[in-house]
Amino acid sequence: MSALQDAVWVVGLVGGGGLAGWIGRGMAKVGSYRELRRARKLRCWSGYINRGMIASWYVRLVEEPTTPTARVVLEVCQGGPDGKPDLVNAHTMRERIKTDKMLARVPTTSEYEFLADLHKQRGYGRDPDAQPIH
């Protein structure tokens, strides 16, 4: 058989234009997958996090050290630094410290505005494959 006969036989086997359609659909799926992966990577590397995922606690110092020390004793408060002690949020804070081995400061007002703007622009949660960033 010649190469032309082989090609005609393959096209006849998969149906007229079927091979081209199959290849086209495969290429479209690969392109779609790459675009989703690229969008996810840009979102993560741009520092985008959902504002609702930022944990914060009001606290007050329990002890004021008289000498330099690495120990900080805090009390977790409800509703503000002058609120009453909050057992549930204290437990949540301890669990977060055990998991992450660190604490971070709360975002400033301008940082919250930046996150809100990103939320509007990118519509966090619209990507069906999106996973929360921890």
C-alpha cells in the first residue's frame, strides 16, 4: 500500500474528517487545561488570598516583663482588646499556632482594600478547580 492509500484507509476507519476533529478536540482540551493551570499559578503567586481566610484575634498582654524575655503571655478577648476573655478563640489560636508554628500581623486597611479589589477583578471562587490557599 502507498502512503496515500494508508491515509485514505485511516480516514475511512475513523470517519470522514473524524481524525481531524479528534485531534482538534484533544488540542482544545490541552489548551484549556494549560489556561486553568496558568490562572491558578498567577493567582497564587500574586499573593491573592480570600479576605475571609485571614484569622485575627483581639489580645491583651497578661504579663509585662521586667527583664528581656522570649516569652509573651496573652489573653484572647471578645470583640476588642478590652473585651472579656474568649475561650473558643483562644483554643482556635492555639490550634493555629500548633499547625503553622507562627503568627502574623493583621493586614492594614490598604492591604484589605487591595484584597477586596482583587476579589472584584478575579472573582475568587469562579474557577471550579480553585483551592483555598492555606
